[in-house]
Amino acid sequence: MKKSRLLTTCLLAFLIFATTLKAQTIVQLQTGKPTSIRGLSVVDDNVAWISGSRGYIAITRDGGKNWDWTQVKGFEKADFRDIEAFSDKTAVIMSSGTPALVLKTTDGGATWQEKYRNTDTTYFLDAMDFDTPKHGLILGDPIRNKFLLLETNDGGETWNPFKNMPDALTGEAAFAASGTCLRVSNGNILIASGGSNSRLISYSQKKEIWDYSNFPIAHGKASQGAFSVAVGKNNGIMIGGNYEKDKITDSVSVGYIPHPFKLLTETVRQPAGFQSCVEFLNADTFLATGTPGSNITIDGGKTWKQIDSTSYNVCRKAKHGKLVLLAGNGGKIGILKM
């Protein structure tokens, strides 16, 4: 009798799990623009911004149905790898490559003002994140064995070196793939690194020190490592792999528990290949995406299920709302239907 109840319970749990995953689909909204999109910021269920190569930016005010595209005048060759938006009027964009640039608009993208410029070729900006409308950070590749960090306390008007740069190992770097190798929350900082090592580098505002934790994401080559980190309610997830061999599913994702950082459990089923971005949605649900397609987990990263085979670079959820968008090469934009 007990075995029968246990079997029924397990079967019911499996059916709920399978039904929940089956309900997740990605619908492509548009494609065909000559830009590779890696910057995506979803403000609410109506407003979202994207940024990409060749100086392109776009904004939607109706939840992704329609997009207004422009090339930022004077910056048509810039590769805007990340964007942080605060409304349909105000946004900050970051350019990778030389020169390293930060621009800001307060009129919905009609005009942009240059807020930071550095022509030093050792500067390569990877990601940007804000935890308040005033406070934000930009992460750059290591210079003299220190990761570059720039900080703003006035909404992106001015940028200055962070007071305490984190250490970098030889051959270690960050990936400017989706703007999510850096996360900032309540002044605390998380960095997902790759290359020679796959580490979760964290900064506590209270302690004002850096902690370094090694995680079993594929690494050792310039194309390998952790590309993205996300923080959930119960645990976090770090994700990546090898973008040159993006169908390999070994050592792509790990779940972790913070304070102190340690592996949650061994991942039972990995995502279907390399993933450049992971985003927390709700409860124990995370969405990840990459060139082989998109995957979802509803158990905090223990088990992943591929829900789409379309290539995307980035996925982001609304700061205030439920809208989840994806973006990628060729001006491709998608929406997650739950």
C-alpha cells in the first residue's frame, strides 16, 4: 500500500514537472537587422531596450510587439555590448573595444551624451549592472592581474575606478556575451569568470573583501568558462561552456548556495550545450540561452530541459513585471511564453 502511494506521488510529480516545462515556449518577434544584439534591459511589461553592434539600439513600448530602431549618430561602428534602462526615456549603453565608451540618453534615444571614453587598448568592457538608479558598475577584462571595475553613483553621469579591484589569475577573463557575467545587488558584487579558470568572484559590501570560489564549469581555453551568473530566491546558477564547440553538454551549468559559496548538488541533466546567459524568473525557475538554443529549469538547476533550438545571446526578465525577452544575432528578438 505504501509503495503504491509512493509510486503514485512520484508519477504525479513527474507529470506536473513535464507539464510545466511543456508550457514554456519561445516566440520569435522579429529578425533581419544587421546587428548582433547582446545588450538587453527589460524595464517592465511594456518597456524594453536592446543594444548591439554597428551602433544599433532599439526600444519597445508595447511589450515587444513593435520596436523603434536607430543607429546612434557618430557611433555607427561601436559595439554596444550592454545596456541598462530605467524608463522609456532614460538608458545607459556601454561599448566594448577601443575606445571604451559609455553613453546616456534622457530623451528616449533621440540624443546620446558621452559620459566616459578611454582610448587605452588594454581597456575592454564586458558588462554593466545597476542595483539602484544611481549606483552601478562596469566590469572590464583584467589589467595587470586585476579585473577592471568602474563605478557610478550618479546614474551613469560620471564613472570612476572602483576602490578595491578583484584579483585575476593568469589567463582569466570575463565574457562580453550577454552583460550578465556581472551582477550587483545591494552593493554586493558577483563576477563569473572564464578562460584559464571558472570562478565565482564575490564582494561583500559589509566586509569590503573579495572571495574567490572555483566551480566545475568547463575551462582551460580562451573559449571556455563561466559566461553568466544569476541569483535566485533559494540559490544561484552559474552557466557557460565552450562557445567554439557549443553542442558539448558537459560541465555547462552549476547551482550554488551563497555564504559561503558551495555547490548545491550535482546537475542531473545539463542544458543542451553552451549557454551565454542565465536569468532568474521566479521560485526555482531559471531560463538560459545560447547558440544551440534555450533551456529552462524549475528545480533550481538540478534538471534542465531544452525548450527551443533557436540561437540567442541574451535573455532578461522585467525588473518590474513578468515580461521575458531574448535577443541575438541578425537583430533577432524573441519572447518567452509561460
